[in-house]
Amino acid sequence: MSDILKALIEIVGERGVSNTPEEIWFYSRDPGVLTPHLPDYVVAPRTTEEVQKIVLLANREKIPVVPMGNGMSLTGLVIPLKGGIVLDMKRMNKILEVNAMARYAVVEGGTSQGVLKACLQEHYPQLRHSIPDAPPTTTIAANAALHGQGRLTQQYGFNSEMVTGLEVVLPTGEICLIGSPSLGPYWFSRGPTMPDLSALFLGWLGTTGIITKIGLRLYPNKKIRDVELFVTDRVDLIPDILYKLTHLEILEDVNVWFQPKPLMFQGNFHITLYFTGDTEEEITFKRRMIWDALQEYMDSKDGGFMSVQYMKEMLMEMPQRGIADFADVPKGGGFEYSGPITILSHFPQYAAKVVELAAKYDVLYASSARLISGGHCMMFSISFAFNRNDPAMMTRVKHALDEATAFALEMGGIPWKPNFMEQKMIMEKMDKNALKLLLMIKKNLDPQGIMNPGNWEVNT
Amino acid sequence: MYALKWKEKVCATCTSAECLLKCQYISFTRHDEAHGEMMKVVRGEDSRVLHECATCYACEEYCKRGNHPFYLISERREGRGMFTAPRPITNQWKNMTQMQGKYMVGPVKDKVLSCCFIPDLGILGTGEIFKDVASAVAFGAEFMCPAVHTHFARMSVIKERLPIVIENLVKLGVKEVICLHDECYGTFTAIASAYGIDVPFKPIYYMDFLLSRMREMKDRITPLGIRAAYQRPCSNRLIPDKYPLVKEILDLIGVELPAREYQGENCLCCGEILRSISGYKLADDVQERNLNDMVQTGAEYCVFNCPACQSSLSEKVAKKGLTPVHIINLCKMAIGEKEREAR
């Protein structure tokens, strides 16, 4: 047994560490198309102190450390590109506090979306958090760390903007509290009125530290949720439609999607509109506002509301499982997407690009855009399904996604949760002084370059 | 291509113009005005009827002279390139009901139980009432009556698809097709006849089948002793001679149908197509009037014939305190096969 393995066992116990081939095989990959790479060890700590000891060990031994939530980014963000330790955070899954009056929760760094959802439903039914359309096993900290989105993103912004404080183990081993918890027992503010230090850890994809605790805003959970589905066959109208809808300031969530299969969806662009209320009167009032806002498109016959009765159960799911169904249309259960953040007025160009790429690379597409912060921008997902047992198809998907990212950058968009190649493309395009600042911050926080190496690096 | 069998002279000599004077959605007060507008439709001219018709099917019932005002309005609309509903909704319905080879057929002999393209019908067509035919089902777009496209003024879709549906049923080698969907029976009888499309099997209306079976099982019936309001579907306007069956069946199982304003010829549609075509204002108004009328009769249940109406109105009638139930399930309750729907 190696000295490192012995040291890791001393920190987390025998059941918390492994280097057996069958276990590190699983930690070498994610469900996307990127090439797997084996770690040397997988470690599952239970406490912040254990995380700290592991990081100190990694510093001494100069071993890479890759913090991992549930490993569902699809873009290889937790594939250990340079080996080392994969730090599986799932055993740190406790809800530490719910402050109902201040509407925030504090959870450990490996707590899943499903655990928080279940806790709130049972004990705080008047509160909810912004659930992403990802499996419920995905973690809150990882989602925030990669600027994830969820069901409340249209109203309140990226899920990372809902962070109210952090506890972080720095790459050099110090435990650091960020925001109001650095001054007292309350987790109500990530920064204001101080400098917002949380920005040193959100969006960095685990390259600047390990989030061991996270505070998260909670929001009112209205008694009734409802949905409408507007369709149009004119992509050029989509930006104006979205502009009118967001002007209403009453929508919980807005998703625009189009796909060629099944046949009933072919040729149309669908806008799913979620809204909430505490009474039937409130729901009816909001529904009428939505319909009135789009009446001109009905009058011109360019768009209309479709009946949602038969789809309602599926549409109301949180998270929506139907997204996974798409992965299995070509059989073999794979899908990956490029999800650039961009402005609403670019929707028609992005939509045309999806169709073009699908035809060029002979792959099946489905596309969905989620509005962010009342329409200031959107996440436009360019999704392709593939058969995991068909390497040629996976290569075609990879090429299509690379081209989608290049297109997004040309259009002035920002790739979301970029893989290491896409990060390089971003860094090549970004303002040189901004890049200098980025690298300076990273170098200062992680002088040995052990945190998730290969990511946000110029010379990978 | 099949063409509508329709006589201009019948309209030209009509002294009642009831097709439009009785219309619940286009206001006419004088015979000459209504007759004049209908004659514009007849001559292929523009008319307010083409712009205001809500596609409720009712004029097919109002016309007592055997002409087909609604099919003609729909033909004229399509001929002028008009859309009743928004274009993407119209095309979505066309795509959604496209035959794609994804159908289900059970062990069929001389009879088939047609479930159209409505999954709920497969569940309804089971149990003691349907014991001899329950497994002999046909389901899918290949067996779907395309009448819904009249709402969207796309008669070309009906003329194209109906002969194929009929041919698909003929290929099963059946002599009788028991139609669990009201609209299927209306299509195989009224629409096929209006277009001269041959139907080489005997369509059986499920309410005829239901009445016959309930009579056979009369000694098993425990009268339900309830009051109910009936939601008549638009497609029943194509087969008004079958409307009395509802009362006969309900009488047999001890369900009282109290008189109400919106029944028979004056019934109101479920409103969902109106929502697609005209928007929420008309649909909400129609549904509100209809449901309040049901409540005022003291009805405890709202009885449905069409699963689409049931899907549209169930939640709304439940909020008004009525229990939504399909007439087949009401019969199953009467023979003790199904527990009473919880109120």
C-alpha cells in the first residue's frame, strides 16, 4: 500500500477511500462525450476538517485534487485530466440550517437538490429553492459553482446569484468563511456590503477551492402552480414574444424549445410559461395577462396556445424527467449540450445554427432556451443525442458541439460550464487584461496548481 | 379526391335559415340577413360567417333539409386559404394525428372495438360490459377519425385520411366497428356519407352497444339514484338521432337528468377548441355559463361522452362541486363493477 493511500485512510477511514480499478473506472468519466481519464484515488470526506487534511496532504505531495458533486455536468468538469484525487463530496450531505423568516438554507457541500427539496416540502412547505432540470442527485454547491440555472432563474437570476455565503477550503488548506457568516452566525449575504469574495469561487469550476458549506436563498412556495404553452412557427417573432412576456413580470419560468421529434413538435417553436399563485383568482388573472400579451399573434394566426391537458403532468415535474427521454431516441442513452449564455435577440440565429449542425453532422437535435433574470439573457442549449455504443456518432456530436461553441463565441455569447477545450477558446478570445487578472487570481489562490488542473489553464 | 355532396338549390330555397339564426356564436336577428350571408358562402364569396364561425358543428344539426352548412363553411374557408386557429396549432394537429405505423390491434374477428387515437378509451372499453370485445381493440392514428380537422377548416385532410382509415379497418376483416369515440361514429356515418365515401362495414355507436348490454344485465343494475348534467360533445351534432340514447341509458341505471338551459340543440361545447381559435374570453364565457347552468340544476355529477370534453372540463366541474364521470363508468358503477367516483 502506498504512503498516500495510507495517509488518506488515516484521514477518512478505510471505507472513505479507494483506488481499486472498478471504482476509479467510474470516477474517470461522465455521461458526456469527453475522453475518460483515471484518477489515482477516490476519497469521500465527511467533514470540513477532513477536506482540509486531504488538501494539505495534496499540497505536500503535489497531487491534483478534483472536487466532485454528482459528476453530471456532462462537460467533463470532474474528469481528473491529470489524475490525482477525486474528492467525492456526497457524504457531506447535511442540511445545517433553514432560516424560514430570512428565507435561506445552509447545507453541506455535497448536499443534493433532492434532499433540500424533500426537507422543504416536509418541514417548510411555504418555501422552495431554484431546482435545476437535472437529476435530483446533483448537488447544490456544484450547481452554484458552475453558474447553474433552475426553476426560479427567470425571476431571480442564475442559481449562483442566490448564494448567501460560503465556507471554502482554499487550495492551500485554510478554511475560509465568505460573506455575512464571516462576521456572525447569520448566512444572509454573500458579500454586500463588503467586497463579494464569493466571486473567487463561483464559475471557477473547482480550481480555486472546495465549497464545504453553502448558504442559499429560499423563495415563497405559492400554493398553485400552472403552465401555458404558446407555439409559433415563426422563429423571427420569438425575441419580441419573449420581450412582451417578460414585461409582465409575473412568470416563474420561461423555456423556449423546438425539436423535430416526435412529429407533433416538428416545425414549431414552443414557449412553456410557468406561473404561480395562492388563489384561483390570482392564477386566472395571471393567465389572462399572459394571453392578452400575446393576443396580436393569435389575431395574425402566427401563434397560439396549445392545450396542455395531456402534457401537464410531465410539464409540471420538477425536475423534468422528459429531458432524459430525449437521450434515448437514437438508443444508447447519451446526450450532451452546449449551453451558451446569450441575449434574447439572437434566438433566431442560434436556432438556425442548431438545425444546420444537426444536418451537417447527421445527429438528432433538441433545443431549449431558459430565460434568465427577466430576459436579460438566456441559456440556449444546443443538445444532441447519441448512442454510447457508437463511437462514430459520438465523434460527430463532439464536432458539432465544438462548432456550436465557436459559433457562440463569434456571436458574443458565453459558453456555459465549458469543458477544458472550450475554456481555452474563451481565454483566447477574452480581453487580455481580464485574462491576466484571471490567471493572477488563480495563481495566488492555488500556487501549486493542484486544484482541478487542466481547467482554466492557458497551457493545457 | 372526394367532393362534398351538397345542393345549392336547397339553401337557395330555404325559408328558415336556421343554420345561422340558431347559431350561438354569430348573431343574426333577421331571416334575410342570415339567408343572405349563407348564400354568400354558397356562392364562394366572402362572408362574416367565414370569419366568425366558432366551429361548434351545431349547424349540421340545425339544418333539417339534409344539406351540410358546416362542411361547406369549412370547405370555403380552406378554399380561401383561411385559418380558423393559429397556423402552428393547425399544423400541430395535422402532424400529431399523422399515421406513423405506431398502432395497436388486438385479436380481431368479425368485430373490432375502435379506440380511435385516444388512450383513455382503451381503459373505458373493458370489464363485463365489453367482455366479448374488449381484447379486439384497434388504436392509433391509423384508425383515428379525422373529423377534428373540420375545426381547423382542413377538409382536405379528412378527404385524404378518412378513406385510408376505412381501408385499414377493412383490412382487419371486420364486419362491425364499435366506435367508442362519438366522433368516429359521426365520421363513418355523417361525414363519409356527405362526401360519398363508401364504408364497407357496419359502424356501431357505442351508446347503442351500451344500452343493449345494460338491458342484458338489467338484473345486475342497482339504480344509482343521482342527478347528473350531461356534457354533449360537438361531434354529437353530426348524429342528432343518437342523442336520445343518453337519457335511455341514464334512466336504466337510475340517473336523473334534470332539465337545463344548455341541453339538446341548445347545448354548449366544452370550450377547448374555442380557446384555441378565439382565445380565452369566449372559451371562459362559454364554460362559465355551461357550468353554472349545471350547478343550478342541482346535479351531483357531470356525465361525459367524449374523453376530450372530459379532459377539458373535469377540473373545472370538480371545482364547481360536481363529480366528472364518463357515461361508461357510470354504467360500471351501476352494475357494481366500479366504486362510485369520489365527490
